[in-house]
Amino acid sequence: MKKQISLKVKEIALVLFVLLTARIYAQDSEVIAQLKNIEKGKADEALKALPELKKQYPNDPSVLFLDAVLRTNGDEALNLYVIIHEKFPNSTFADAALYRMFSYYYALGLYQKAGDTLTKLKSEYPKSPYIAMAERKIPADNSNDFPLVSGKKPVEAKPVMKTEEKTAEKADSSNFTVQAGAFLNIQNAQVLKKSLETDGYPVEITNKEAGGSILNVVLVGKFLTEKDADTLLQLLDSKYKVKGRIVPINK
């Protein structure tokens, strides 16, 4: 059985960046809301909303994208992504659709097709954040000669770590951090980051994929246990009016 292209909840937990220059229509906002539901593990709500969106906005590219994300059949999802790319190249999720096509071909070991799709992504959407995400899927030891021979899936290379880096990694036993916010707009994430840093908190902004789009996530502090992180949650709520949540640190 072919691997499914549709995004699973755990993949979506990785998240919804819309280019600042893009014009956002009503249906785009509604689709983004449902992609957020999927990211929160509420795919059932998105599935319930889809028929009405399709009725209201027939053949709308953003609604087609949501439809593709919710598909459990990989080939069906792929067909929708192809339609979005070919018929609606200037739509909000056009580059995201092309990225999902790349991911599908790469997952199946169709490296020539994946390479051709990545080339299209780079040439048609040179400023797309999905270019970097696509390139991260390619093992470092094969980055110069991608696409590889079809059918020979590479073994992902592990970076060589210096002795001092190993020592630091071993010393860092932190297991949790606090997600203070997730923003479509990078400027909003930077404003919160600056405010927290001014008050002395260690902060970083990371990207998180959801529904084929990217959120800018503000992470604050590192903690050994969830109980340790709970104090910061309460402080964020009382001082910054921010409803954060504790998330595990991926190691």
C-alpha cells in the first residue's frame, strides 16, 4: 500500500505562516481556522466543517488544500495538490501544495520526481519557507547529488558531534519548555520575544508546521519537570496575559 500524503495530527504538530504580501480572503481565514483545529488534534471538527466550506466556496484552492490535508488516501490527496499547483499557482497555499507533492514522492522513494518538484518549488516560489523544510529531508551526505536513483532510499546521515558538544548535551537534562505563543506573523512573535527577554527570560523562536503551513512559535525557558514549568505558566498569565502551555523538548 502506498504511503499516505495527507498530514497526520503528529505531523501537523510540527505549523501556519501566510505571507504578509498575500491577500487573505474570507475562505482563507476559515480554512486556517480548521487547519488550527487539526493541529490541536480536532480533525473531526475540520471534517465536519469541510462540506459547508466546499458548498460555500466550490473549487476554491484554499478549500481544496484543506480537503487534501484531510484525505486518508494518498493518491487522492496528491491529485488535489496537483490541481492547486497547476490551476491556482498564485493562491495562498500553492507553495505548500508543491511541498506536499515533494514530500509524497520522497516518502515513496521516487527521488527523481521529488527532485524535479523541489526544483519547481525553488524556481516558482524562491522566497517560500518550504524550500528549507524540503532540503532538510535530504540526507547531508547526498545533498550534492540529489535526486538519487529511484528505489534506493538513503540512510539519513548523523552529524559528527564534537566532544564539548557531547558534554554539553549530556549536561542539559531539561525535558520541558513553555510555548508562550504561536503566530502567523513573525513580527508578533518577535515583539513577545523581546518583552520576555527584557524581563530576563531565555526565549527562542522556532518554526512549526501545521496543515502544510508554518507558525512562528515562541518558547520560554527549559525545565526538568512539568511542575517546574508550571510556575512560569502562571507568571505569563498574570503579567503578560498569555495563556501558554508546557511542551516536551525534542532531543
